[in-house]
Amino acid sequence: MEKIHIICVDDEREVLESVAQDLELLSEVFTVELCESAAECLELMDDIDAEDDHVAVVISDQVMPDKSGVELLTEIAEDGRFKHTKKLLLTGLATQADTIRAINHAQLDNYLEKVWQPEILQLLTKQLLTRYIVEKGIDYQPYVSHLDAPTLFKLLQ
Amino acid sequence: MFTRYLKYILPILIPCIILLLPTTAFGIDGLTQIEQRVIAIFVLAALCWVLEPIPIYATSVVIIVLELLLVSDKGLWFTKVPSDDLGQLISHKTIMGTFASPIIMLFLGGFFLAMAATKYRLDTNLARVLLKPFGKDPKYVMLGLMMITAIFSMFMSNTATTAMMLSILTPVLALFKMEDMGKVAFALSVPVAANIGGIGTPIGTPPNAVALKYLVDDNAISFGQWMAFGVPFVVVMLFIAWVLLSRLFPASEKEINLNIKGKFLKTPKAITVYATFILTILLWLMGGLHGMNSYVVALIPVAIFSMFNIITKEDLKKISWDVLWLVSGGIALGVALDKSGLAANAVNAIPFAAAHPLLLIVAASLLCLLMANFMSHTATANLLLPLVAALGASMHSLLPYGGEVALILAVTFAASLGMSLPISTPPNALAFASGHVKTKQMAKVGVILGVIGMLVTYAMIAILNQMGFMA
């Protein structure tokens, strides 16, 4: 079974932990990693890539001290190694300009407002994981119980 | 801890032990070295397909490469040292040829048809039109769904058909009430129909292709002939499955509305696809009238779709080469058993002739059904059919009951009827992923349909035999 990572980035520890809690069900088969800054996230992704493992989903906050969420996700989007990595922006404080940049440059897959409903975050993450796995040509069978079935059916046709 | 590695250790250890034993240790008179190596390869294949330490198609490739290295006329130098008991080396061209055997070409043609149909949305559009007459009563909508799934899976892969039908179905099932058993019935109806539907044509499912390898010369069955008994079998089984599902899991919902969007494409390319589809099937059904057999016909759509850029270079990469290789490995295994002389030798050494022929048919098909529930249908067919074919050819007491053909068909049908667990087939896994079905419910339906399916198979063979089909 391939090692597939979900990375959550937020400068506030409590937010990170609540995201991790919402994704607990997924951590049975996927690895959920928590980063407190954009720099930490990029470094971790470097390491994961060097191990030939997968970064399937990055869930990032927008407002962070040195590098914003959109900047981080744009950097990931432009990196050829992570062209299939799915990106979710989680924020309460994004201006319209941020939002436009997020969609045009960071090629955002999903946008979720703080405070979110745990089920919604879980569902969106599952959908993104399913898309990543099918697009990357990873055998979906071992993960099937943790994927989003309707998305899977659509992609397998 | 140790048991975790057993699935890697056993497939290496046991074949090695077999290779090191003296040729006299097997209780088969005049066993040659080549035959002994074939036994080792066969055992390796069986262990790898059952325990799955590597992907099942990889096992097939390993079989072919090991045969080339160990028993072919161009193998490793020390495998060809002349001696009295060396035996018959197999031509390397024959072994490599299994990658492009006519049966593989037949499947390739089927893949092209299915890909083009999906690409030009012939499948969803047909589903939309064909579902209309079934109205809105859940019971009849389910019947319609099952019939359409079965028809599609006769020509497309069972997995792709299931994915398509389930994606039509899931938005509707989401509207059902929490405790409505109808959800279970609907979610199960699709994989059940896909598994059963595959039996209908030679290209419906890979085990059928493997069977064709052993139905040659006097026993040859044409595309049309296969459908002549396959389709009625599918119809009977579908009806039984429908009654069973609607009795076991009645829907409380009064009305159900399947909403499939889209229109038939009317571009020149789409029309080419429709025409080629119809032409190919007609040519298949006409049998020998035009002088072409089904293998030759299968390559016509390949040429047409490539020519008009309907299947592009990129589409070509999406062909399920793993399925083709999986079948190739099975064919190569059969070739090795046959050409080395092992099949004939071993059958003579084991006193099967003493057993009652009907007992043999029942035992072989039940073993196949059991194996198919726990492992890949194609791998099961790959392993059992060469043995069964060798056995059938040598048993004269089988002749009054339909001979070799009866035995091969019973085992082939059994391979497709293994569907009681989520791991039994990819369609089952997908239905399970939908979250509407519990393993226990799937097992109940699967076991009942497996047993009834075998009884219907025996009845069908008896009728075919009465009609003189297998003479």
C-alpha cells in the first residue's frame, strides 16, 4: 500500500488540532501531518517527495505570519512534482482579491470558510483524495472504504 | 509476525523444493525434467494467484518469463543440457505468441468497442432510452437497471459497467429513507447483473476467453453459438436474481426517478461508432457465413477506430493491458502443460477414470465457485481450466454427458458466479464502497445465486446435450 499524506497548515495550534480531529477517520489509512507554517509545510513536502510517497491533499489557512495560504498553494501549484496534489483553502478572513488570486494562481480545488462543519471538511477531503488516487493511477481498492463513492464511480467510467 | 511473510516465502520456497526433488518423486511414470519444471511453475502460479504477494497480472508475466527461461528452446544454457529424461523443449515463439494469441485480439477488439462506446456516450444514452419503458415503480426500475447492466457487461468490462450504473444510481439512493431496505436491493442489483451478464458472450468476461483456448477443433464454439446458450442463461439468472432481491430487500419508496442527462451525439464520428458497433456484433453473430471467425472480426473495429482517430494515441494508453496480460499468462500456463506432455502424463497417472463423470463435473465446478469467491475470476479460470481440459479430453466416460465441453463450460460459468464477498469481484467492491450494503447481505445474495446458478448451469448443459449440441 502506498503511503499517502494529507497536510494541514495553520499558525494556530488549536485550529490544527481541530482539523486533525475532524480527519481522524481518514488517518486510519492515510497519514495526517500538521504544520504550523508555510515553510514547514514545503520542507515536509520535499521530504515526502524524496521518499517517493504522496502528498494528496494540502489544507491551508490563509492568514499566516510570513507566507499566506494563497502564496503557499500557488508555490505548490507551480511545482511540477506536486501537479496532482489537491489544495483546499480554509479561511475566515480572505479579501476578494485573495479569493481571485487563489482561484487563478493557486488553482484551488476547494474553499471552505472558518468555522466549518466537520462533515463537510471530511467529505471534501475524501473527494479530493479520491481524485488524487484515480488521477495518479494508484490502485484504489485498498482505500475504497475511505474514499467518496460517487466521485469514484464518476472517475472510473 | 512470521505468518505475515508467509505469502512471500511460500511461493518461493515450495517451487524451489519441487525443482530439487528427483523426477521419480512425483509418482508419474516417465516424468521428464521439463515436465517437472512446468509443475514448479504451475505451483508458483497457483500460490501467487491465491496469496497475491504481487499483482495478479504480474504473476502472469512471471509465468511467461519463467517458461522462456526454463522450458523454452532459447532458455538458459543449463536448462537445455541433453539427457535421457530432459523431455520436450517448447518453442519460444509459441510462448511469446500468447501475448498476441487470437483470444487476446478478440478481447482487444472488445476493449476498443467499449472505449468508443463510452467516449461517444453511447452507453449512458442507451441506458437513458432503455430505462424509460420501465416507469417509476422501484421494482420495475430495478429490473430495467439489471437488464441494461447485464447487456452492457456482455460487451464492456463488468467493472466499467458497474461504475457507470452506480453513478447513475447514487444520487437517487441518497433520497431513500435511512432504513429503507430498497437501497440494499438497488446497490446489489448492479454488481449482480454485471457479474451474470458477463457470462453472455465470449468477450463478456476474461474467464470466457480462457475457456475458448480449450474449446478448439471439434469442440470449437463460435461467438453466435456461445450467445445462443449464454444469453438464455443470463435471462433466467437475472430473473431469479430480481425476484430474490425484491423479496429479500423490498423498497418502501413508492416512486423512483432516474435522471440521466444528455442527448445522442450526431457527429460523423459518433455515427461511425454506432455503425461499427452494430456491424461488428452482426458479423460476430453471423458466424461462418462470411468466412471470418470472431477473432478476425474483432480486429475490424480496432482498424476503423484508429483510422478515424476515434480512439486516439492517449486513449490507447488507457487500455487495460493488465487484463490482457492476465489472460496471456493463463494461456501460457495451458501451453506449457500441454506442449510439455505433462497434462496427458499426469492425467494417466491419476485414476480419475474410476470416479463418476457427473461427480467430476460437480466437484470441479464447485471448487471453481469456491475459489472464485476469494480470488480473481480470471486467475481461477487460468488455474483450473487447463487441468480440467486435460482431464476432460482423456475421460471417455464423460462423453455421454457432453464430454470435455460440458466440463469446461460448467467450470467457466462457475468462475463468473463467485460473487458473495466484496473481494470476490471489482463490481462487488464498488457496490460495497457505496456504503449501502453490508457484507452479510452481499454474502447471503451471493451464496444463494451461486448455488442456484450452478444448478441452472447443470440444467443448461443437460439440455444442450439432449439437443446434440456437444456431440
